[in-house]
Amino acid sequence: RFQAFVYFASVFQAMSCGIHYLASVFMAVTPSFVCGIPGNVSSVLFYNSSESSLEDIWTLWTSTENYIVVQLENGEIWELNQCSRSKREMSLDLAYEYTGNKSVFSCSDGFLYDDTKWKSTVVTQWDLVCDREWLAKLIQPTFMLGVLIGAVIFGDIADRLGRQRVIWFTSAGQFVFGIAVAFTFDYYSYVIVRFLLAMVSSGYLVVAFVYVTEFVGIKARTWASMHVHAFFAVGVMIVALVGFLVRTWWVYQICLSIATLPFVLCCWMLPETPFWLLSEERYEDAQKVINIMARWNKVSTPCKVSELRSVQQDDLVGGRMGDNDTSSTKKHNILDLFCNWHIARRTITVWLIWFTGSLGYYVFSLSSVSLGGNEYLNLFLIGAVELPCYIIACIGMDKLGRRNTLIPFLILSALICVLIMFIPQDFNILIILANMAGKFSIGVAFGLIYLYTAELYPTIVRSLAVGSGSMMCRVGSVVAPFCVYLRSIWIFMPLVSI
């Protein structure tokens, strides 16, 4: 009972991590836009369609290579492109085709955006288009860079100060920074606060894995550790739902951040793990936690820390008498993962799987809104498909083993990427189903590699192996948004990159 309470309370907050990781897919949307004009519009023309306002023409304007013709109240006629505008000289007739002289101007009067889907995004808020488009493309990569740094920093702090304190701090940080993002006053403050939000979100996710693992028994550890990912996927589904209901970016951000509040209000109740307390020789505190666990679980004879200490001391004395070298602990570094060819080959393989798994996971997630059809439904389904994939992964690990589960799903995800390239672009439903299958396959492999890596290495370098693999995972998450942007060069480029 006690372990169940601690587990579900801890993984509830993992939803917030999934929310913040994928929030930018809707918050940083770039709608259709053209240059602003210096005056009031009296008539709008696009090919043979004439309207009185620009809002009525957005549904017709599907190609960014074309322009829109507008006539101002003072009689001036302008051709509006995305990043430039042209004023027609000596023209009084409103016609789409024009061969006379034009004066080309920059977009000094700002831009006009299509607000039929999104009333406001960070792109429209700070005009992150044309020569400032690269700033918009940096939003997700800088967030993922914060994820990388946060995983390193808070993982180390959790070993030094304890899991409980880091969980408290990162939970409060997710709420505070999440709300602060909505009130940033310019692009640079927005990116900085999102960077800090990424650090605490990543820090929580890393420490939560360790926290629940140290409380959950060995029999349930595989399922418990795998399904932390499932709550992350629920967060992705919440992003899709809130994005569908709220179309102003700062309100959308506040609504997403409120999901953190219930856990922030009660996380102070979570205890420190007995394992960490014992490692710090805080035996009385460890005994208090064990006694609380015994009362919750209705165990009449709880474990005595004093008995564990006596056994540990006997083992330590015996070890010193049997081998003088065991009294000194060797410090290990990254080079120990390449101490011989066999271990080096294993390390390189594991790193590639970590990198590829993370890259594929985020490429499928971030590109889901560009598949056609309803982008909110697409992201919801991409998140929902993860829920059964972790069940399949756990069953496969128990029945077939780690290796025999990992290899087929990695190969299957690669084959699905190739298959998607041969599906005609008009078959939206088939493309979405294929992407869901690809996300399912890479999700199995990505979720499995955490536990598999820990079991592939000896105890003395196990933490180092998992930590280095996690670093490669974060590198993959930083690269993933750039792979998605390659879609503008060739629609299948993200799939090739996986």
C-alpha cells in the first residue's frame, strides 16, 4: 500500500514533464502570414476571388509562392508576399495580373497573420518569421539542451542531497517556471525561462526513475520503471487536448502548468528513500521511514536497521581480511566503458540505440502535427499509442528476453520509416496509422533500453553506463527538432534521419 502511494504520486508528476517537453508543437506554430500594409484595406483580391477583408482570403491562399492583392482606402494597390510587398505604380484598376512598374518594400509595418486557428502564438507575438524565422526554430532545440544539462546537474545533486529534496525543488520549479513562461516580455526572456523549465523537468524525470526504483520491490521493478514512460505519454495527450481547447499561447501555457499544482501541494509528504539514508549513515531516519512503511502495509515486525548494519559490518570485516585491495575504492571514469574491445563494442552499440531511440521518439512526436488532417488528433494518437507499447515491452522482456524484444522492434521501426516513403501523400489516414506504428515500435525499444543498459554492465560501472547512455539520449532529443525542420527541404528527410 505504501509503495503504491509513493509510486503513483511520483509518476503523476511525470505527466507534467511530457506536457512541457511537447508544449511547443502548438505554442510555436507559424500560421499563414503576409506583409502588413500602411493603411486600411477596402478590397482584397486573390486570383478570381474578391473579398472585403483579408480574413476571408486565408482559406483560399494555400501556396506561399503566390501573392495577395489589396486596395487601400486611399486607392493604392499593393501586392503582399510573405517577406516583401510591392506597390503598383500608375494603376487604378484592381486586377490580379500586373505588368507595370512596381516599388518593392520591406515589411516595415509588421505582418498580418491568419488567426482562424490560433489567436496568438509566440511566432505572431514577436514576429518570428522571415529573417527572424531561425529564432523560432531554436525554441525546441534550446529546450532540449536544457533537458540535457538538467539531467546531468540534478542527477548529481540527488546523489549528494537526496532524492526527496530534488523532487520538491524540481516540482516547485516546474510550476513556477511554467507559469513564468506565460508572462515573459520578449523572445529572449521566453527562451531563458523555458530553458530553466527544461532543466527542472528533466531533473524531476531522472530522479523520479531512481526514486520509484528504490521503493518498488524487485518483482514489480520492470513494470514500474517502464510505466513512468506511460505517464509521460499521458502528458503528451494532455497537450493535444489543451491545444484543441485553448488557442492563445500564454493561456495555453498557464493551463498546461496548472497540471503541476496538485503534486506541488502534496509532494512534501513524500519521504526520503531508505537506500539513500543508509548510504549517508542516517540510520535513525532510515528506521523512521521503514516504520512508517510497516504501519501503512500492516506489517507487525518491521525490518531493523541495526540488524542490517551488523551484517554489513561483518561482510566488510570479512572482505578486508580476505582481500586487502577491497578496502580501497577505485574511482571509475568514462574510459572504463572502453577498457577492452568487447566492452567498447557493447558501449558503442548501446549509445547508438539510446541516440536512435530518442531521435525517433521525438521526430515522430514533433512531426505528428504536420501529417495532414487534424493535428490535435494526430498528436493525441501519437501519445496514446505509447500506452500499449510499454505493456508489450514488459511482456516481451519477461517472455522473450531483452535482446530478442529490442532487435525486432528496432528493425520494424526502420522498415516502417521506409514504408511511409512509398505511401501517396493523399492517403492521410494511412500515413497517420503508419506513423503510429513507427512510434509504437521505437517506443518499445526506447523504453526497454533503460533497464537493458543497467543489466549489461557490472555493478562498478553500471551508473556510469546508464548516465552516459542518457547523455546520448539527450543529444538525440536536441538533434530531433532540426531533423523535423528538414521536412521543408524534402518531406521524407526526417524519416531518413531516423
